[in-house]
Amino acid sequence: MPPVIAIEQLTKSYASGVAALQPIDLTIERGEIFALLGPNGAGKTTLINIICGIVTPSSGRVLAAGHDILRDYRAARSLIGLVPQELTTEAYETVWATVAFSRGLFGRAPNPEYVERLLHDLSLTDKRNSRIMTLSGGMKRRVMIAKALSHEPEILFLDEPTAGVDVELRRDMWNLVRGLRERGVTIILTTHYIEEAEEMADRVGVIHKGNLILVEEKSALMRKFGQKELMLHLEKPLERLPPELAAWRLELRSKGYELGLALDTASGLRIPALLKQLSELSIEIKDLQTHQSSLEDIFVQLVRERA
Amino acid sequence: MLRSATGLPSVGRSTPRLHLAFNRHGVWAIYKHEIARAMRTLVQTLVTPVITTSLYFVVFGSAIGARMSSVDGVAYGAFIVPGLIMLALFTESLSNASFGIFFPKFIGTIYEILSAPISYLEIVIAYVGAAATKSIVLGLVILATASLFVPLHIVHPLWMILFLLMTAITFSLFGFILGLWAQGWEQLQLIPMLVVTPLTFLGGAFYSISMLPPAWRTFSLFNPMVYLISGFRWCFFGKSDVRIVLSVALLLGVLGALLLLIGWIFRTGYRLKN
């Protein structure tokens, strides 16, 4: 099946000379949740804005479900919904009016039943006649999502969807995104919350200084770059590692109070042997814990390497 | 608590919803949105101009007009009606259209217009159409108000409607371009306040340029407002300062130039897209 988004050699240079995007190639498969990670100013929003038609590319080509976003913009844009980073809505409009406006703007005939259901699913039914200026930040974020979904898009871009949103609403948003995916919507999100990408994404792309430095299945990425470590907290500090432990590649830290061991499959299986040997050497253990690299650790490591 | 969107229908498989050459729902959505904004500020949109027009009649029509003989055989109170309507039409078309497109730029909602499957021509039709509708309604309200103060007989009613329509569209288009160009509120007000209003006052809204000394009369002919006000006055009384053909030609010329300019703006994305 052809990708739902195909980006070929896409670049963007602004009149100021700033190269926001180096040549980028990327394909996004139908029905997946793709997380685009990157530090501030990396080019995430520029990339999204080009695909959605807000920014003009300098060169390259983007196809949305096979439709060129420039030459066949009507067909391409009618399939795309965008939730921007900023909460930009007209303060005096009602929730219903702004959602109905978005649906019409995207060329869809009025469908009060659909809008009603959409507002219901976003817990906005009782706010349908409220002016947007009277809503909380979280409610406004839901209105932005309702606007983006009003024309029943197949591809949804979420630019920092949970920025400034409380923990409960963030979890609710994640459920909503999963629900949309179940309906067959392809979701591309940018986020600063690595936890968000870790929680939801099927694939992850890391963009840095306009370059797409990595695109990987999330689970493969965790396997490839992730590390697991065993940390042993000692009752009494060690001045140096006893020669009997040399074969273990242990690292002495925290002024001798901590022993660290990078775990791979082989060393992981031999932990009981290590504990037994430490006991024989009268090295008492106060506590032990393991630490698995998070996506955040991997992201920071990748960006630091490219800095 | 958000539901997991299970109540919504499943999406199709890449079936573009817009094969049509014209996004009528999109145009209607913007048009309706702009008209709704005017309805939210009905007092500002309609009542204020009516009061202002009434005051013009009190000051110019009654106080000054009572001491003036007729102009070109038309009672002074009636003579100023076309000028007053044109003055309102110029300023309201400009402000409605410029604000209509400037405001989304200012608050950031322009992203939605730019990302929608709607052509530049459709965007212009919607915004300019809404602004022109509002100013035409206002022009008709002023005409109705004026008829309460002075007896009016319109010699060329069809031409009057056509002139009203063309002027509203031309100035709305001009306003739309101003709204695209403006990068702040000050710039938005600059042309209407410093150029259009003075030119309108000097363009014979309250007098006939035939009343001016010859040098000033010649100088006035470089003011495009003279042609528009004169043309509109001809529709009412069958008399004008300049030939009606020149007025129509100027109006069409300006409209054509503005259409070319808007075409260039959209082709280049000037102040709209980076």
C-alpha cells in the first residue's frame, strides 16, 4: 500500500538565509502514529506547515495520499487536519460556530449530526453555545481538535497537542488519539514530551537543525539505543574494586557507595553469580535497582551527538 | 473526560472530498463568518453611521444649506446625499475588508484559511463579497435616512445600483489588499485616515468642483474621488462635474489594477506565506 505521506528532497530556506529544512525524505504509512521529535527551532513546525500548505517549500515534493500538495492542493488539503501549537481562535465566536466554520471552509456540506457527535466525543456538548473566550485552556485545546476533525480528515497533524495541558487531560488526549487511529486516521505529532511519544508513537523521527537524523520504529529504537543498567548501593564504601571482580566490568561511583553494571543478555543472566561473589567478598548490599534508558535518554544522546 | 472518538465514523481510503473547481461551502463559510461578525457589532456597524449621517444633515443640510442657494439646480440638502453615501461606502468598504483579513493574520487564525482547500480567488470572493455586502447595506440605510430629511428623486436608479455595487467591490478589494499589507493597527488605519478621507472631502462630497477657482478645479481633476462622487451624483440628478463615461472608465480601471495587484500578491504569497 502506498504511503499516506511521501516527502521527497524537501527543503526550506527563508528570505533571511536561514535554512530551516535540509533535504528531507520521509514516508508515513497509513494508520500509524508518527512522532516527530526535536529541540526548539529544529524544523518540526516548518515541516508540518509545508505539508499543510501554510509555508511554501523551497524545493522538493510532498504527496498526501498520492496528491501533490502544490499542484493538487484541493484534494490533498481536504484529507488533512491540523491542530496548531498556538490556541488561535476567535474569542467572540461560539464553539458550534467555529467548528461549523472549519467544516465549511474545508469544503464539506453542513452536517449537524456529525458536529454534534464530535463535540460529544470531545466533551464539549454543554459548551456548544459558549463563547470561546469563556473557556479554559484545556477546553480551547479541545475546540482546536474539534475544528481539525470537523471535515473528517484522514491525516491529522498535532503540533504540540498537550503543551500547557494538565496531566489528566493529557492522558485523555492520548486516548482520543488512539481512538482516532482505530478509525483509520493517520496521526503525525510533534511533542516536547518524550513520554508522549513513548506512550503513543509507532515510529519516531528525530529532527535536528533541519535534518531528519533518525527515523525508526519506536520499539526498534529502544532496543538499538536503549541501555539497561544494574545499580548496587553498598552498605560501606569501597576504595577500589577488588581484583576478584575485574571480570565483571563494574563501575565504582558515588564515592565508592555505588556499583554500576551495564546489562546485556549475558550479564543479565549472571546477576545471581555476581551477588554471590559480592557476598563471598563480604561486600554488603543495601539496595539494588535497574534502570532502563527512556526515549528521552535516547533523544538527548542523539541530539548531543549531532550538536 | 474525552471519549475515544469511537462514536465517529471510520475514515475512507484517500477519497479526496474536493474534486470541484469551486469550493462553494468554503466561500459561504467565510462570507457567513464575516457577516456574523458585523451582526455581533450591529450598533457599531449600522447605528453609528446613521447617527453620523443625520448629524451631517443637521450641520450641512439645515444649518449651512439654509443659507445656500441650490447647486446646479439641486437643493443643497439633496445635493450632498450622493457624496455622503460615497463617503460611507469608501470608508466602510475599506475598513470592513481590511479588518476582515487583517484580524485572522493578527490573531493567528489565518493558518486555517491557508491550510484549507480553497483557492485565492475564492478567498477574495468571500472576504470582498462580505465587505461589499455590508457597505452596500449601509449605503442603502444612509439613503433611507437621507430620504427622511430631504425629498429625493433618483434619475438613473439602475445605474445608481450598479455604481454602488462597483464602488463597494472596488474599495473592498482595496481594503482587502490593505489588510494583507498591514503589519499593525497603525498601518491598517494609515491609508483610510490620511489618504481616502481627505481625498473624499476634497473630491466634491459637499460641493461641486465647478464652484472652485479654475486652478483648483484643474487640480481637483487629479483626485480620483471626484470622478466617483460625480458619477454617483449623475445617477441621482443626471448632472455631474465630469463626464459619466470618465467616471465609469476610472472605476473599471482601478478595479482592473487592483485585481492585477491581488493576483500578484497571491502568486508570490506576499505577507501571507513565508
